[in-house]
Amino acid sequence: MKTRLPLIISLFGSFALAACGGGGGGSTSDAQVAAPASSASAPVTASAPAAASTPAVTGEALPSLSAPQAGSTAATGNGFEGIWTQQSSTSRLTALVDPSNNISYTSAVFSIVTNMFFGTMTTAAPNWTLTSGFETLNNILYPATSGSGTFTANQTLTGSYVANNSTVNLSLNYDPANALAVSQSSVAGTWTESESTMTVDNAGGFTGSFLGCGVAGTLALTTAGSSKNFYTMTVSGTTNSCTLRAGVTYTGNAAITFLPVSGSTTLYQRTIVYQVKAANNSVIASGQLAKQ
């Protein structure tokens, strides 16, 4: 049975982020500063125009799966949990699998989200089986069935499931972001996308706005005290006039991921990917916000 449901989707990040200068978000001021008027008696000497400055390209190198940071998911996880991705020249799928084998993913063409998925799996290496799940397409929820496949720990995850009378094939790779060791304060700061923003404190509490809906919530390490790059997000709206409503808690997975910085072949910027839903699956929300 298919069900129509409201979605609130903060656009997923583009394949390459614009280069940032200095330590800020890369924006420049429109303000103009007037030069003081010269004395009438002072001679005026013409000078060559100053050369245009080139903004510094900033970012960081990707973590290495061949040498994962101590305490990271790649170093200490069970080989199935973590961040999995599937990417082509025009599309990208980002899947998050928590330690209890709850999986969610968002698929996007460039920055436009095309479908989302939430489900639960069981594993008996090298096999996985989908026990329950649903996929959304054009704001319609379709139950997912007949899901199964195989995985190679910390490397690949393949298989398929059936939704909307169609077979959906998965071919995912273990993402380098799994090699990043984090702490609770790693998500502190302000994260934005063109229509959404979130400011997180050192304890994981945050406030912000997702597509114009005021929100507040928490972003806490899923495995408390660990260094695994995996967070549990809980969020509620701050008004009753928006899709994300006050008094309703939406819960799901989040993680720090990386997007390449435009103008560099070696530098990347951190982003937060989140995928949350209401307990009754009536509303889902997804987004990818870049660190400012």
C-alpha cells in the first residue's frame, strides 16, 4: 500500500563546494570604504592598480581507510555500520547504517533529492537481509520487500530490494569518512546550506531553521564516549505552522561527510548529512549542511 506524506528536504550538497578564503564561509562584504579627501595642496601621484587577490583555497585531506584514525568506525566498528556511498558523474547516494543495523539513505541528482529510504537489516556475514523498510518517491511512501545481498566488511555492500513493483539495486562503497575519529564537540559550530542552517553547541544541542521551519534538537554521538563518526539526531519544530511541528520529535542518523572543494584536487570540506523521520513515518527530513 502506498501512502502520500509530507517531506522537508534541505538540498544535498553539490559535488564540489566553492573554494573558501580564510577561515570564514567564503562570502565577501558589499560595503565600500571611502578614502579620505586629499589636501588641495598635496600633489597627486598616479599609481598602478593593485593586482587582484586570489582567495586562498582551504579545506582538509580525506581521512585514509588504509590508515584509519584511532577509535574511528573503520578502526573499531563491526564492518557493516557506518557511512556507505554510491556515486556517478551526476548522482550520489549516501547511506547511514547505525550499530543496530538501522539503515537510511538519500539519493540525489546533483543537489536535488530524488528518493529516500529507511529500513532495518539483519546480518550473518557475508549476507544481509532487509527485515522492514520503505522508500519514498515523489512524496509517496512505498513499502520495501525482498531485500537481501552481501557485504565485505569495510569495503562494499551490494544487493537489492523491491518497492513500487520495481527492483532497486544497491552497489555501495565504504566511505573514507568512516576513517575519521571524532568527539562530541566535532559537530559544534554553524553548518549551513542555502536555505537551512544549524548552530550546534559543544554538548550537541542545536537550534536553526530547515527550509524556513524553525527547529531545535540534539546531535549526540550514537555510541557515547566513542570516537566513531556517527551521531543520533533528534529534532522538533519550534512552531505549529510548519511541516516539522512543535511537540513532535523526529529521530534518525547523522554523520560528518566530505565534499571536494572547487579549485583543488586534494582538499575537502566537512558537511553534516542527516536523515530523520517521525515515529509513525508521516514526515521525513533530510539534508546536508556545510561547516562554516
